[in-house]
Amino acid sequence: MTLPLPLGGPAGERPLTVTELATLAKEVLESAVPPVWVVGEVSGFRRHANGHWFFTLKDAGAKLNCVMWRADAARATGEPQEGMQLFARGTLSLYPPWGETRFMVRDLLATMEGGLHAALLERARANLEKDGLFALERKRALPQFPRAIGVVTSPSGAVWRDIVAVVGRRWPSVELVLIGAKVQGEEAPADLRRALALANRLETLDVLIVGRGGGSKEDLWAFNDEGVARAVAASRVPVISAVGHEGDVSLTDLVADVRAATPSAAAEKAVPDRVELLHRLGVLRGSLASGATRRVALAGEQLRHAATRMARSCERITERGTARLRDARTRMALAAGRAMEARRAEVARLAGQLDALSPLKVLERGYAVARDADGRVLRRTADLPPGLGFRLRVVDGEVRARSEGTP
């Protein structure tokens, strides 16, 4: 409906409704101001139930109402917190129902000055620490003589060339495998996770180096990504993290098995130094030779001492054996003498008994014994027929006799 102009108004000028003016202002703002980046401090953040984010960006001189629709908020790496310094990219518009100007935010980026990055970093660090990924007991030792080393870094950066030069000088026999990845920018975290997954499918690798050269905090931010840190912690083989310079410490440094101050230092930790190793082998060879000589001399000395002790022991054994033999011989001689005396006494006793029973003793008492030619004793008269010749045994011998018969 068209309303008449107020009294005194310009002839022919039609008044606009509030809606028409707000819509016109919206069109003018959106066409006049292209998408821009705005930096400011977050204030009054509110997340609606439907997923939209509402907050204010402010500085010392002004405030800007901001809205980030659900689809754009879902792409953000984390919710902004009160007081954060943010870069916000979007378009300026006007919301007619409320009649207020709004900044329609499409992307958020932290300023690295206590803003979103700091909050995200602290949250990631707390999550990793809670899961025990910083614990010293889970860190593995590097193999002393690796056969193949994987390197996750940018193919075009100086890191790869530095590692190749250091390894070639120290241990040229090792195989180096480059797994290329973006190491800075928005796509770097996802690309690093992809490269780490690929490296862990290579069964020949013994060690993995993950790193990049120095840079600003924004340049190194990919190595503070929680997903990248978890991929490093889950690696099948030990990981050396070499991100930035000496003073830069990232989450990948904290979860890796070994941290190196620089990529060149990582290469030095990954392989031994052949020159130093050859020197150590020479020293060890000399020590072994000296030790062997000392051991042989010591063994010879011990053998001589043992032979001397054995000879002395044999002499003592021989002396004790000789003394014991003499004692045994003496005891045997005494025993034999006593036994012989006992036997002599026994023989004398038996001889006396025999002597007492001897026929000669009878003959000494005046008796004689007659024997025929065959030696048979003639005891009866019947044994002595007339004319029988016989022998008569008397005490001191025999006499021949002949029987004349009985009277």
C-alpha cells in the first residue's frame, strides 16, 4: 500500500518501508564491500542449538557483530574463546529482521598471539598427555645400524638435501626413502598424516625422520596438529622428530621417540659415523690384542705356579708315601717276626710232642723193633717163622737177624 507524503514533503517522492530500506542497505553493503579479512578480539561467543556461531569482534575503537553459519563452523579447527585474537574472513551484510549490520564469517585463523592457536595447542597437548603419549617409558631406542631410513618432509625443501648429505658422509651404505609431504599451510596436517601412514606400510624401514626447516610459528603449526602427533606416536618404527631450530618445540617433538634440534642433527642421530666407528674398532682391536697378550702371560704364569705347586705337592705326597711305606715295612717286619716267633714256638711245641711220641724214645728205653724185608713191623711170634731173616731196629741203628723159631 502506498502512503501519501507528509505535509511539506518533496512532490513525487515515495517513502520507503523499513523492510525496503533494510533490504536496500543489505544490497548496497554486500555489493560495495567485497570479502575481506578482519582482525579483532573475540567477545560474547555463543553457539546456537542449530550449530550457528554468534560473537563479536572488537578492537579499541569499534565492535562488529559476527555470525558463522553451521556449515562454515563445522570446518573450523575449534571454537573461539573469549579474548582470543582472530583473523576472520567474510562479507559485510545487514540482517533486516533485527536491523543490524553483521559480518558473515566464512573462515577463522588465529593470530598466534594468545588466540585460537594457543587454545588448540593446549587442548591437543592435554589430550596427548592424558593418553600417556609423552611418557618416557614408551619411547623406543634407535637401531644401531639401520638398513633403510624413511624421511617425511617436503621434496623441494633443504631438509631432504641436508639429510642426504649428512647420511652419505657418515654411513653411505644405508638406504634413504623420501616420502614427500606438505609441511606448512592448511593442507599440511592431512598430507603429513597421509605420508606417515604410507611410511608405516613400507616394511623395509628401520627408522623414520619427520621434519622441516625453521620458520615462524604459523609455518610450524602443522607439527602441532593433534592428528599428526598421534600418527607419529603410532608409528611402527622409531621416529626422530626434527622440526624447526633449537628453540622450536612441537607436539611431534614431544611424542617422537627421539627429538633432534635440526634435520641435520636428526641424520646424525639416525646413523653411526663410520670414521668414528673405524677409530673405535682400531682402539678395540689394540685393546683386545693387549688384553690377549696379558691373558696369555697371566695364564703362563698361573700355569708355572700351578706346575710348581703340583711338583711340591707330588714331592710331599711322595715323601708321605715313602714314610708310610717305611712304616708299613717296619710294621710288616715286626709282624712277620712276631708271627715267625709264634710259629717257631708252635713248631717247638709240636716237635716236643712228636719227639715224645717218637719210637726212638721207646727204643732208648731198651726196646727194639723187628721189620721184614718189606719194612713191615713184626709184632707176633707168628710173624717170625724159623729161618726168617729180618732187621732189628735198635736206638742207634739196625742189625740183621734170623729167626730160629720159638723155644
